[in-house]
Amino acid sequence: MSLSHTLPEPRVTTVGDFFSLLKPRVMSLVVFTGLAGIVAAPGAVHPLTAFTALLCIAVAAGASGCLNMAYDSDIDVLMARTATRPIPLGHVGRDDALAFGWTLSVISVAMMGLFVNFLAAGLLAFTVFFYVVVYTLWLKRRTPQNIVIGGLSGALPPAIGWAAVTGSLDLAPLLYVAVIFMWTPPHFWALSLWRSDDYARAGVPMLPVVKGKAHTRLQILLYTLVLVPLGLAPALVGAAGWLYLACATALGLWFLAAAIATFRERDAAKEPAARRLFGVSLVYLTALFASLIIEKLVQLPMVPALWS
């Protein structure tokens, strides 16, 4: 069965079409976690350097999304969630999207290297490579672990932001990366539970398609059981403050409750618990990194490290 939709009348490609290729909603979360890395990093950074680093992260994230849409355009047209993207609708040609995405990728990495530092540029280049080549072109269509391994690319922005300020890495940014990395599977598997028909139609081996929904719910719960204590770790090693610790504790318990509800879910048609979990996961990650930013800007007290 193929997805039917009505194509619009031919028209001139607009700036808005190219902007849509950048996946602005996804980009906003990437930029936000990158900003948290910049703000949380020790030492001072010139505002122009910080702005340049953040701009490079944003452009690279958008370029990665654009390239993902270009390389996945053949399956996007088969899925209800993605069929209205610019390439399936015929608003932007696939070759034009590829040229646009790779050009932005090169520019963002070059700017990061020239105006910030080479470590940040190297991490940014690795992030683009991992998302486009490792995840999109290799993992996505070959293994149900695609989102687990591929999630590393979306987890790296805090480390890039930290490196932009310090020119080095430390335990703190690696913990921030680990939190996002462990958050990614339950977040996207919650989405895949109610979009499983889409993925099956497109032949994408997401976990519910390959292993079934019951197994997916179990994996969501198991990953959440690891994520919740891991979310506390930055505070326990002195890399976050009391506000972060409070958010990580309260929201972690909320996340766990939503994961348990999803595990017990029996409405396989509508998946209301999975939909709630998807929303809870967005609030969880946003609030955690917002608390890091607030603590640094307001200079709230840090939690004494239990170990270092």
C-alpha cells in the first residue's frame, strides 16, 4: 500500500522551502544544548566568539537535516509524517538540496576552525559526518539499533560548545553528552510506537517494526532506568548546581512514570501513553539544559562533588 497525497501545482522554489530543509525544530534543540555547553564552560569567552560558535552549530545542524532529507527523499514520500517535506512535494530538487546541505556543512566547519578553534571544528565535522554518513546512509536502513548508535551525533553539541570556550574537553561536557545519548532512544522509540506503520511502509527497521511493540516498550523502560540516575551525575560530580539536581530528580521521576505507563500500554492503535512520553521527554531535556544555563547566568551555588 502506498501513501496517497495530492501534489501542489508547480511553483518557484522559495527561501522558505530551503529553510524547511534545515529542520528548524530539531535545530532549535541542538542549538539550545550547544548554548548550554558554552554557558556552563569555565572561563570567559568573547561574546562574538560565542555567537560564532553557536551560529556554526546551528548551520551544521541545519545542513545535516537538509542532507538527511535529500538522502531519505525516496522513503520520505512513503511516510505520512514526512510526505509534506519540500523534496517529496517537489518544491526543491534532490540535487539542489544535496548541494545546499554540503555547502553549508563545509562553511560551518571552516568558520568554526577559523574563528573559534580546531577542536570545536573537529567535533562539529565529526557530528555532521556521523549523522549523514553513519546514521542516514548506513545505519538507518540496516539495523533497529539505528537510533541508539546514530544518537551520538545529536548528543555532541554541549561538548562542541564547551570546546569552543575552553579549547579542551572535561568530564562535565562528556556527562552532558551521555545524558542526551541515553535520552535519545526512549524519546524516538516513543515516537516510533505510534508511527510504526509509517516505518513499516517505508521499509525502515525501527524497533517496533522489527522486534514488535512489546519489546520496544521494554527497551524504553530499560533505557529510562539508566537515564534517570545518569541525569543526576553532572550534579554529583560538581558539574551542575542545586537547581539542576532538583530538575533532574523531579523530571526524572516524571519521565520514569511515563515510561512505566508506556510499558503497560495496551492501546496499540492510538498509543496515548507513548505520545505522552514523547512530550515528557522533550520537557525533560529542555528543562535540564535550561537549568544549567540559569545556574551559570544567575551564579547559583553548585552541588559539592561527591567524587571527582
